[in-house]
Amino acid sequence: MASFPSLQNDLLLRTARGETTNRTPVWMMRQAGRYLPEYRAVRETHDFFEVVETPDLAAEVTIQPVERLPVDAAILFCDIMVVPEAMGLEVKMVSGQGPTFPQPLTTPDEMERLVEPDIDDALGHVFEALTVTRKRLNGRVPLIGFAGAPWTLMAYMVEGGGSKSYRAARKWLYRHPEASKALLQRTTDVIVDYLIGQVEAGAQMLQVFDSWAGLHGPETFRTFCLPYLAEIAERVHAAHPEVPLVVFAKEAHFALDALAATDYDVISLDWTMAPDAAREVVGDRAVLQGNLDPCALYAPPDALRREVQHMLAGFGPHHHIANLGHGMLPDHDPEHARVFVEAVHEHSEHMRTV
Amino acid sequence: MASFPSLQNDLLLRTARGETTNRTPVWMMRQAGRYLPEYRAVRETHDFFEVVETPDLAAEVTIQPVERLPVDAAILFCDIMVVPEAMGLEVKMVSGQGPTFPQPLTTPDEMERLVEPDIDDALGHVFEALTVTRKRLNGRVPLIGFAGAPWTLMAYMVEGGGSKSYRAARKWLYRHPEASKALLQRTTDVIVDYLIGQVEAGAQMLQVFDSWAGLHGPETFRTFCLPYLAEIAERVHAAHPEVPLVVFAKEAHFALDALAATDYDVISLDWTMAPDAAREVVGDRAVLQGNLDPCALYAPPDALRREVQHMLAGFGPHHHIANLGHGMLPDHDPEHARVFVEAVHEHSEHMRTV
């Protein structure tokens, strides 16, 4: 491992490990992205995957929100599709549609097209981006790495791109349950190596995004999501017990109790979960992260501050990492992001004095 | 009110009213539709809104699943967009996108474009379709009418069409809360008249579809969905206490307790809700409807039967109307729909003997 500048703001990591702190750490999913004019300036001359694949550019856009806003973490600018790409599926960014696989896995036979990647060969650019970013951050805030969860990646690999219902992928689960498990296991193995590589390159916390977990009912989640999510946490923690792991199973409201029984340190909540209800289920088994409705950032500043206070009160002062319930949106006003972050700082300090 | 042939199969209505029966009634959301070759044959020569607006055609496709499958109800073939259309917004069916408003309500000022409709003028074709259908059903099964919920209609009216996140509509809620409430109230008033008119035309049960309820968190649901849903049930029941009312707030897992406190007789669940957990929250305050994952109909028949048995066991033998957790999908095999319906019949009778 490289040696890095020492960390000056360790609020996030201490909270993720279950310690109490003098205020609530805050960052935003997709805090590096299109809502920032300085990001759009970079994208004027570089396309999306060029930014992802060029460590200097990835580091630049990763650090942009840290330069502008008093966030307590940076999260690497990258895309969950780099894993299916490393497994041999071509990915294209289609304007207005997001990442797209021109040749998805329409039948289990087509799994023959997948390769077992050499992680450093296939994903070395991500590792290099982490190392460059960590150095340039110079200890200001910790650096978060991430990966898509096996089911979410499978959903894209089978469907070919974004979809409202991921019907093709869900049909696979019911028609080809054993092939689905084989695909999920192969993806899990790559994700584990990828996340371990991220830690060795400089990531100080890792988040697993199961963005489409909410397409499941409790039963199919238990069969096709939970075992792979749990295995990822166990194997990554076995290699790096010191690195906090976060799981974000979006809309899987039914899964909280099961996730709390896994090896993740932090459970990230979307905005449909009431913080106090989540706390009641999870207890002290995990720190909670989230969960302001991203659309609340459209509200006028005073109303937004009230929303933040209400959210913080729901979680209570400790064992909470403030975040949105999903990512920043392209038409968000960066000044409203500032209101969000500063309101978390101010109100969470205030909560500790009363 | 017209006089109609007497009802031979009253399982659905008796169950919806809280009576116990000798088997569980079953129907499927979107049971009249593209998965049926006889429906596609009608659509070869008639476009979607032509079928909706022509009582003879609407009756024909409504009765198609009743002719083919042993379902315990018919649901009128119609579209929730007829209400915004009656309120003055032009609706077009765009192939591959669904119903679309060429001129959505981009700002509150544009609410001036809305009209207060004369219900019989604007929606008389729906009432006539119900009357024709009820007569042609000849008492075989009860006829269900429906409407979209205020928030779901507002989401379309503001967004202009289908969307993954309904960001424009959700932005309205945070930016223009008072105008949002005014729009929701105006829509509520039309829906109430529309549903009362449906009963007078022959509908024997009514379902309110809040398809986008799950885009809310618990707080915005309480502000922008619940009061209007509750008002609809109260006002329709005041006019027709004998007609069971069903509410389907899709993905609003957090709303079960609040919905159980309203005047709806039946709460319909999507497939992400565990039946036993829902029963625990709702108790005997409402009958439950649902909730097989529509994608389970892609499974081979034996696996599908096991899924049905598992679902029925979760709900228990009584106070349950079997259904899917969402609508039938265009590539479903009608023979798998038959397996679903017959498995409900057989297994629910069996459950009462053990």
C-alpha cells in the first residue's frame, strides 16, 4: 500500500465504526456530477467514460465538491458498470439513457461470453484514480470507494440498460434460478477482488450499491441478493477488517433486519424509510446513513433547513451519517447542496448541546 | 340506476365486506390487455383510446378474460388518464411510452387551463361502458370500476408522461406546496364524482390506484396523498356505503397503518410487502388484496403453483382477495394466468379443510 497524508477530518470513519462524535458527518451520493458547473466544464471536452478511465480527470471531478462544499467525505467518481465491462460486456454511454450494453445476456448460454478478469489489468485505472485522488485530497476528508451489488449488475447485464421494471432480468430469476445464482456468484467474486483492490489503492470506506434491490419481494431478495451481499462484506472484511463497509439496498424496506445481521457496518436508507422505524429494527447492529429526499433540495432554503432538522431528529445525534436517500440530481442548485450540508453541521452540533 | 341480472358469484364482494367464504376470490390487475391474443386482435383495428371510448369495444375486452379464465371479477378496461383529460388536458397514447400529455402543467399558473368538467359529458362513455359490460356479464362475476389517485394523476399532469423518478412532479411538491394541494383537491373532487357515477352505472366495487405513492417518503405521503385518498373513500361511501372500496398505494410500505385507519375496505399490496407482516400492521381493519410478483408468472407451472401456495399461506384463508402485486405484463403466457387462478382456487379450498 502507498503511504498517504494523515487524515484531518475523521468524523465519517469514526461514526461508521460506531464511535460517538461531536457532530454528524455528511456527504451526498453523486456529489460529484452534473449539478456542478465545474463538472460540466470538464465534460465539455471529455466524455463520461473518458473521465472515469483517466485517473487525473476522475480525481479532479471527485475533489470538486470537496473544494466547494464543507462535506465530510469524497466519493470516487466512477461507474458501477466498470465491473460488467471488466467481465467482458461492452458498455456504451447513451445520452439520455445512461450506460447501455449493446449485447446483453439474453439467455444463460450467453454467460459463455463472460471472462474472469485480471483485476489489475481490467480495473487498474480505478485503482490509480483512487491513489491519485487520495494524495490530492491531502487528508482533508476520507475517500470512499464503491461497487454495484451482484443483483443490480445482473439486472443491467440481462436487461441491457436502464428500465422501469427490469422485467427481462426478473424473468431470468424465475425461469433460470440456477443460472442466475451462477451469474451472481461470478459477479460477486469479481466485486470482492475489486473492492479489496480499492482499499489497497487508497479507499478508506466502501459502499455497495444495490440500486435495484427494491424490485424484489422479501423471498427473492433472500435468495438472489442477500447471500451475495453478505459474502462480499465477509470476504472484504476478512482482508481489511479496519475499513467500514456500507450497504445501500435501495427500496428494500423489507430487508433491514436481514441486512443488520450481515457484516456491514453501515446501512444506507432511501427516503421512503422513516429513520426512527429503521432504528427500531436495526438497533445498535449498524450505523444508519441517509436519507433526505433528494427532491427536498428543490425547496426554498428555509424549508430545506426544516427538512434537515426533522431528518436529524429522526435519526438522533449518534450512529448516523447524514446523506440523501438517493443521488444528487442534475438540476439541483449547488447552493442548496450547501444549505443541506451546513444545516447538518449546525443542527447536529446543536442536538448534542440540548 | 339500471336494473341488472342477479349476481351468481359473489365471492369477491362478500370477501371485500369482511365475510368468510369457502374459497379465496381471485382476479388480476390488467387482466384485460396485451397478453391476450383476443385483445391484440381487437387492437389490430382499433387504437387504445378508441377501445376506451367505445362502450361496445370496452365491454368486449373487459369480458375477454372472464370468457377465458375462471376469475372471480371483471375490471373495466379503461385508463386512469381519462380524469386529467376530462379536466382539460390533452392526452395522447405514444407507442412505447404510454399515455402522454403534450402540454403538461409546468408551473402552477398553468392550472388556469384546467376546467371543472360536467362528469356525464366528459366521462359518459365510461359510464356507458360499465352499464353495457355489467349487462353482458349477465351476473357471472362482479364488475370493478377504478380511478387514479390524485397524486398519481398529478404526477402525470406535471411530468407529462411516464418517468422513472417523476422529478418534475416531486419538485412541484417542494416548490409549490400550496398550489400542489389546490391541484390535488380539484382532482379529488372530480374523482369523487367520477367514482360515484361509476357505481350508478353498474360498478360493484371500486379501486383507487395510487401507482406512484412509493415515490413519497412517509411525511410527503401524509401531506400530499393520504388526506385526498381518505376524502375519496369517505365521500364515495357516504353516497354508496354498500360498495367496497379498494386502495392500492403501490410501494408505499410505510403507509399501511395510515391506510388501515381510512374508510377503505380493502388494501391492495404490491409484491414487496410480506403478507404476514402486512396483516400484523393492518389487523382486522381491512381486507388485504394481492400480491404475487407478476414476474412469478414467468416461472414454470410447478414453480408458479408453489409461489401461489406460499402467498396464500402468508395471507391465511380469510379476508384476502388474491391478485398480483401489479398488473399483468404483455409477454405473459395466458396459460400461466390460468395456472395462477386455478392454483388460488384449489389451494384456498384446501386451506379451509386442514
